[in-house]
Amino acid sequence: MEFFQSFLRAFNTSEPGFVFMWALLAMALFAVLLMLERGLYLLRKSRFNAKKFMGDILRFINEGNVRGAIEKCEKSGKVILPRIICAGLKESDHGTERMQNALDEETLTQIPRLEANVGYLATIGNVSTLIGLMGTIYGLIVSFAAVGRPGIEAAQKSELLAQGISAAMNTTLTGLAIAIPCMLVYAIYSSKTQKISDTVEEYSIKLLNMLTQRSHRTHKYHIKSDHIKEGVGLHITNKNIKIFTDNKLIKEINL
């Protein structure tokens, strides 16, 4: 109890080093707000079931229903992965290069939002440590000045020395108490952010590969219209081509 009372007195304007304590308090409040904001944001993003979502998207593509895949993305709201996938799907009819550019462009738009402000936690941790160190040095200066001051009684020198050392220890403790949680939370949030980024990259590549293969299968066989005789019918899907004559299947080409 006495320790906490002594710690709270360090914020009193009559105590040496109070400026550093209030500066550290401001840093602590900013860090707490930042942790809460980024924590809630990342929690919402990480709750999304990316594996199930991409399973549905790849199923739509296998069925040749790109429009259904786009609608699935649009219904997923503002989640990062669906927005990136949707951008690629909308360019799927314009070639692989445009599709890749659309995926890259949307990724460069979305990922910085995911990483926004997380780096400030590391900055606060480092700055808090430095402010604590500065307060320590200031407290030692006050202590040595009190010891070397002439014309002061021994009891008063002891009191000033104790105040200086107290200021030095309080600022050091407060700076470390802020820096350690900030660095730990920064590491956790950075890991979570990297995991989401890796998931986006993985599924973007899978989507691109599947759409490229689908486009290749679709355009693998070309039948010119002047080669089709009267009475010959064609049934073309993304899986095969069936050729009929007089309503009879005469050939099936698997794509």
C-alpha cells in the first residue's frame, strides 16, 4: 500500500520528475486505446472462415458459375479476402494478366489497412523506455546536486537525495511497465496480421491458378463454324464437347 501511495505522489507537481511521469501516463493511455482498437479490428478479421469461403468459391468456378462466386464475395461484406477475390473474379474474362493486376491492386489497398497503426505500439514501447531513462538521469542529477549543495543540513540532504532517487526509480519502473506490454502486444498483432496476409496470398494464387486452368480448358479446342455440317449439333461445357448427328451422340471430347 505504501508503495502505491509513493508511486501516486510521483505525479504531484511538487515532486521532482513529475513531468516524465505525466508524459508516461499519456503514452500509456494512447497505447491502451491503440491496443483496443487494433485488437477488435483484427478479431473481426480473423473470425472469418477463409477455408470454407474459398471452398465455396472454387466450387462455383468448377461449375462455371463465376457470377455466383462474385455474388458470394459481395455478400461477405467488408472482409479483406472476399474483396480481393472479388476484384480478381471481375477480371476473369479479360485474361490472366488483368486478373493478376486486379488481385495485386486490391491487395495493396487492403493489406495496409490491416497493418495500420500496429507499428505505433513498438514505437510507444521504445519511447516509453527512453522517457523512463531520461527521468532516471534527471533523478540522479537532482540527487547529486542535493549532496553537493553547501549550507544544507544533513537531514535535508538526505530528504532531497531520497526524492531524487525516488523520481529516478519511479520513472524507470513506469517506462518499463508500459514498454513490456506494448512490445508483447505488438508481437501478437504482427503475427496475426502476417497470418491473414499469408492466407490472402495463398488463396489469391489458388484462384489465379484455377481460373487460368479453366480458361486453358475452355479454349483448348476450337471448332470452326464452316466445318460444322447441317444436321450436326454441339453441346459445349467447361468439361467436355459433345457432337451429335441426327440427335445421336457420335463423339465426346473431354477438356
